[in-house]
Amino acid sequence: MTATNGALLSTPFDVRGKRVLVYSLGIEGRDLARWMLGQGARVTVSDTRSDAALAAAGAGAPEGLDRLVTGQDLLDPAGFDLVAVSQSVLRYDRALGRARELGIPVTSQMRLFLQLCAGKVIGITGSSGKSTTTALVGAIAAETGLPFIVGGNIGEALLGRLDEITPETNVILEISHTQLQYTDRSPAIAAVTNITPNHLDQFSWDEYVGLKRNIIAHQLREDVAVLNADDQTSRALMASVRGRLVRTSINSEVEGDGAWLDHDEVVLRHGARVVPAVNKADIRLRGAHNLSNVVMACAIAAEAGFAPEAMARGVRAFHGVPHRLEIVGRVNGATWVNDSIATSPERTIAGLRAFHEPVVLLLGGREKNLPLDQLQDLARERCRAVICFGEAGPLFHDAMAGAVAGARLVATMEDAVAVAAGAVQPGDVVLLSPAGTSFDAYPNFEARGETFRRLVAALPQFTREVSP
């Protein structure tokens, strides 16, 4: 093996016959386990969730495991040759500390993939907007006719797709801060949509910013960093760029290479050449934050060599990503919107700003120790009512009761939907934009959003409406 003293594994090694311990049976853990089994390793998987919770999440174990240990603390790594972790296992977890003490090397799905991938990697991170930006770049790539895949934190397994990737493949990855805990390589094109307070229940602010910085930390001089000039913390990263810096903005023309919004046109500059890419009228997504996502996606696409014509077609055809300001339908003259992806107050603020109509806001879930003062101020301006539910419901209700006269506290999202149905007026927007994670009641934000869709569709007088 090539790593000692519990170090992160710097290069892949032959795992045939080795004893590999995989932490977590989520998408990444299953991908790691299958890949390790395919390489001839003897694989044990450890997950703290119960068998019932794993079944509810659809987390079935791959065939061929030596052992599956569930419903208890992560298994002690003693006796194993390698530990492979999902991003849900944080780097300061006691089990990983134990691996370091024992000198057992540690790797992760994203770490292995970046080491083994033969394609041209485009990596996108950020506190918000990374999923939409990644999907937009994928939509543009689809218009080029060039080979590409989209994956990473957006929900796709990666290691199982290595065999289909050639040096000509554009590999478009959404990369989370927790995936960046373990990486020792950076994408050839690395983009940061923004960095705002988030996940402060897991990391300090400085640690969180440092993880985001990791996406550009290992770049080479020939690589490209695409950064949002409108975002204060992203601007601070510009001094750390080792390769070529590309800036984006929706507020003003950028310096040097980049993309910006010039009146009603997204324009691109490389060197002295400035070309139009997308007309604002062709963007189907609501909100200034989505304008920023489109400009960022166009800048990334330009660096990948995609033509402006492909950008225009891809953006024009893009209706959004599920659970992100997704219009579910109409009930009682109101539009019901699923923004379950909004797991922080900052994302909920962006969702509220996307609508001019009066809003009935549904807040809830598990909070992340993030400030609520800006959300309070905007709710006071925009919301007819705020309905708080779930584990963080009392905290959100305490914050909103002084700001919105129609603040209500209920137990579950089912209760929240029922109360909202009785509170709306024609022309309102009912917005599920929870400002908290789903983990109090659901395995992920997708499951929460799907439940919301089902509940709304079951309301009397429901009619389906496609996003504009």
C-alpha cells in the first residue's frame, strides 16, 4: 500500500484480496462497495442506520459482501487494510480518528474518482446553485453532440461509470463541501457559485470556506477557476487561483475573461473577443439567483469549448431541476411550489425573492444553527402567512411570530399543507422552502419534496401546472 499513519490515500492501489471497510450504505457507499468488489477486494460495510431505515431509503446492500453491520456505531477499522468513506462521514468522526491512530489509509468515492477518471472533469461547488448550474451545463453539453456524463452530488454513482469514460468525455460533477473533505486533486475546470453561511452545525465558518476552497487548491497552471465576482467570499478565493481566473457577474461587466449580464444578454469574453450567448427572455427559471446560475453555466461551458449556439439552445430548453422552485400545480387559485432543496435560510430567501405574489411559506425540518434575521425581514415583506413544522418548527415559529401575523406552528408537513390550503387566497403562492434539512423526518430533500407533491395533488380542486 502507498499510505501510512492513517493518511488519506494519495494514489489508488491494488485492492485485490485486501480487506476494505466501507462506511455508509448510501449512494456513494454502494458505489464504493461495488467497485471494490469488482476489483477483487473483501468488503465489509458499516452503517449506523437501522435495517428499517435503510430499507425506507432504498439502500440495498450489493451482493458479495463479507459482512454488513447496521444499527450501531461505525465499525472499528482495526484489522482492515483500507477505509473507504461516503461524504456523510465527516472527517473528524471518531472512527476515522481511530483509522489514523492505526495507520490505515482512507479514501472516498470522489477522491478515487478524480484519481481514476480519464475524462475532462468540470467540477462545480457552492453553498447554493450548484445543482442547477451543474444541470444547466449538462443541458448545454447535450446540445453539442459531444460525449458527456453528469454526476457527483447531484445523485449519480461515479465509480461504476469509469469504464464508459474516455479522454474525450466531458465529466460534469456537482461536488459538495463534504465530498471535498477528502480530495487531493482538483477538476481541470473548477467553479464556485457562491459561499455563504451554511452547515455551521457541522463545521466552523473558516472550515467550511476551506472545504470549498479545496476545489481549486490542487489545480495546475493550465487549469481554470470560474468564480462569482458578485459574491464576497468567492472574490476572496481569487487570490488562491493557480490557473487561469474566469469571473462571472449579473451586476456589472467583469475584468478579464468571463461572463456577465449586459442588459438583456449574457455575454462572454475570452481575451479581446466578446460574444453574446443567451438572451434573458429565453431563460425559463425564476429569480435573480437563477440568472447568476445561467451566467455561471455559460462561463463554464465556454471554458469547456461549447459553442454559444449550444448554450442558447440548452438554456432555452431547461425548465429547472426537481425540488428547486418546481411548480407542482394550482389549488384554490393559488400556485403551489416545491423548493425542498432549500435547506438553509439563504436558499429560502432566494426562493422568496423569485415571487412577487403574496406567499404562504412552509418552514421546517432540522435547522443548522444559521441566522434567521434576514429571513425574518423578507418574510415580513413578502409573506401572508408562515407555517412552521417539524423538529425545528418551534424555533422557526419563535423567529417568525413577531414578523408575520399569520405565523402558525404545526407538527408535520401533512399538517402544514392542510393549514396552507385553508389560508390561501387566489393569486397567492404556497412555497415549501423549508430553510432546514429533511433529516428530522425524511432521508433526503427529494423524499420530502415528493411527499409535498403527493399531498398537494391529493387536495380538492388540484390542477397540474407545468413550470413556465
